[in-house]
Amino acid sequence: MSSMPSSDHLSSHHRNTLTAIFQHPAGHNIEWHSVLSLLQAVATVTERHDGKYVVVLGTETETFDVPRDKDIDAQQVVDLRKMLSNAGYGSEAGDSKVGT
């Protein structure tokens, strides 16, 4: 397996969003546009004709619906945690990957 990704290339806004995704308990005020910006910085993101987003990060592929409100829901937090953890981001890859 290749080395774990570093969050050094992420802006402070992206690192804050990453921290919010891995915060326990999950926050209910993680804005979709912040998540989309983070995903575009770390993954390949394609918007489909139906408005859904296909995100490819490492070996993971997820399809995300744009939330009705500005914030993502609890299931999207779970899906993002799984995808980002598997790519080496987040608390399971070591706290040094999130924030600072």
C-alpha cells in the first residue's frame, strides 16, 4: 500500500471540515458546500446529469445526493467517515491527519 496522504495540502477550511466529519458525536451543521470543496481537494468528483455527485477516492466510490438543506445528514457523515478513513484521513489514520 502507498503512504498515507497528508493533509498539508489542504486549506484550513478543508481541515476544519475534515475535523467536523470525524467529530464525535457527529455535528449536525456540516455544510454541503464545505464537504464538496474538501472532496474536490482530495478526490475525483463528477456531477451527474441528475445532480448527484460521484466521488472516487482511492479504491472507494460513493454517490452523494445534494442535501435538501445546506447541511449533510447523519448517513452522509457515516459514508464520508468510511471513505476518508479508508483513504488514510481521519482519526483512524492518526490524529495528525486531521487539523492542527
